[in-house]
Amino acid sequence: MKNIAIKLYMMMMHVLGFVFGRFPIQQKVVMLISFPENPAAILREMEKSHFTPETIVFYDPRLNVDGMARNFMRSLPKTNGNLIKLMFHLSTAKVVVTDNYFAELAGVKWRENMECVQIWHADGALKKFGWEDKTAQERSESDKNRFQAVYKTFSKVLAGSDEMGEIFKRSFLLKDEQLLKLGVPRTDYYFDEQAIERNKAIGLEKYKIQDKKVLLYAPTFRDEALSEAKLDLDIAAMKAALGNEYKLLLKLHPSMMTDLAKQADDFCVYVEKEAELEAILPIVDVLITDYSSIPFEFAFFEKPMIFFAYDLKAYDASRGLADGYLDTIPGPLCKTTAEVIAAVENQAINVDEIREFSARWNKYSDGESSKRFVDFLQSEMARE
């Protein structure tokens, strides 16, 4: 039944794409987004650079996009009610900017003087995606054809490093000339000391942190946990061992549909899933994560990271971890809560290791990435 619904949906997308593909291309930028950080950085730079073409942003309804608002843009939730508008604007935009996989892109009749630029939503990758994701190989032929139809729409893909560029090439079956090695716009923030200090002050007050160090536990999602949230980290044991010195912030992946039951506690604070990561990281002393992309940004702070990969073999077997995961991570691997506690208590930060990690994955992210991307947008909009 699900496959039939998908086929009907894609047929409708192709019909709409065929109809709207007969309309003239307009001098406008359309953004199709699932995460706010990169688009927000680009929009800020567009305003700063006085480059303000008509810009329409279609966003995941779960996002809070209030901070993205600009006079030159319109924002619409990506809902079924806006589907016709979405396909019209995608089909008539000079440049489409997207940050994820969206099946609707495959329905667009792409013409020679149109661009679809994939900016992605992460600086680096510790887990596989696209064609490298092991689950993709188990899908039906119609699913695989749909995946590749979407990947073929990416005329350019933004990369922050040579390392990530190679992953994009394998994941989306790209050629080297399709890579835009301009850096990741969202990372410009980590070069703005005033913004970091401002967010640090706000975060310490918001989460009522006084005279304690901050642990952040931010795991990636598991497919089975999308509809039923659960934790494998023993919060009670963490509190008993570390509560006198630390406070724990818990941030679930935004893709998770449900929340854990929250209880008032002086040790563990549940951070809303929609909270911007960049606003939280300045107050964090130790990051605890697994296969998430957060380490690539946290590396800018040169602080300790712990990798709680309790399901390492199972996750690698089902989804696939990045090649050389164990050699890549700049911190200890832990498989139990007891090992996490020991790693926190005995942390010995290897600054050189973290700097090497950051240099490798943030090679082109130097605080000017948004400017370079907006310069690229301007050149594309001016192209005949």
C-alpha cells in the first residue's frame, strides 16, 4: 500500500513538473530545507551583501524559522497544502538550494539554465548515507530509481573539505567538477567571538548552570527510535558519579518523532529538539555523542569528546559507519555507561588530535564560507 502511495505521489510530481516546466524561468532563489543553520547563514550574508533577489523558502514544518525571516524572502511550510506552490516555484527558479533528500526534486523538469545546489546539513560524516547507506541496497528497484533521480538533480554540491567531497562523490555518484569546495556556511559562526560569548551567557542563564561543568549528550537517531524515544545511557548512574561536578544536557536528534518522558531534575536538563546546536555548544565542556556530525563543529572549541557507541557493530551492519570510523574519532570509544563515566573522570584532552581532526574536515571553513557561497549564487543568477 505504501509503495502504491509513493508511486501515485511521484506521478503527480511529474505531472506538475511537466506543466510548470512550460512556464518561463524567473530570477528567483528557492530554498528547500530540513535544518535551519546553513540556510540562515546564507540568508544573513545575502542581506549583508545587498544581494536580495526574490527568495522563497519551503521548510520542514517542525522547524522554527522565525530567526531566518528577511524582508526579501517568503517562507512556507512544506506541507501537502503547499504542494502545488512548491512544484511551481521549484520548476521556475533560476537556482534551487536544498539541504537534504527531497523526492519532489525528481519531478522537476530541469532546464539547461537552472541550478540545483545541494548544501547538505552537516560538515562531515561518521555514518554512511546516500548510496553508501547499506539500507539503500536493500530497497526495491523503484525506490533505487527514485533515489538516483533525486541525486541526479544536484548540479553542484557544497563541501567543507576534500574528505567530505569524496564522500559526496560516492554517496551521490558525482563527478569532481560538481563539488563546490567553498566551506560550510553554518561554521562561520565559530569565528564570531562576540556571538559565541553572547550565546554562552544566554545558555548558562537559560539552563541555570552555576559553578558546574556541562556535559552534552547528543546521540544520532536510530531507525527504530524514530517513533519511540529511549536512552541507553544510564542517567541515574551518571548523576550518582558526576552530579556534584557536572550538569548534563540531553539533546535528541530533531528527526525523532517523540520525546522522552521529562522529569524535573537538578542534574539532567532536556534540551528542546528544535534548539539550535550552535547556541548550545559554547557552554559545553565535554561532548558525548556517537555517529552524529556534531563533533565536526565542536572541534572548533578544542574540548574533549567521548564517543558512546554502545551499538557499534549493529549500527555498522545495518546503516554503515564511515570508513575508518575508529581511526577518525578524536576521543575515546565507550560501549557502557561505566566507561563513559570513567572517560569523563579521567579525560585527557589531546589538543593536537582534535586540531588535526578539525583541519581535515573543516579545511575550507574559515569564517568566509557564507560570503563565498553568496558570491557563487550571484554569479549563477547573472548567468544567461
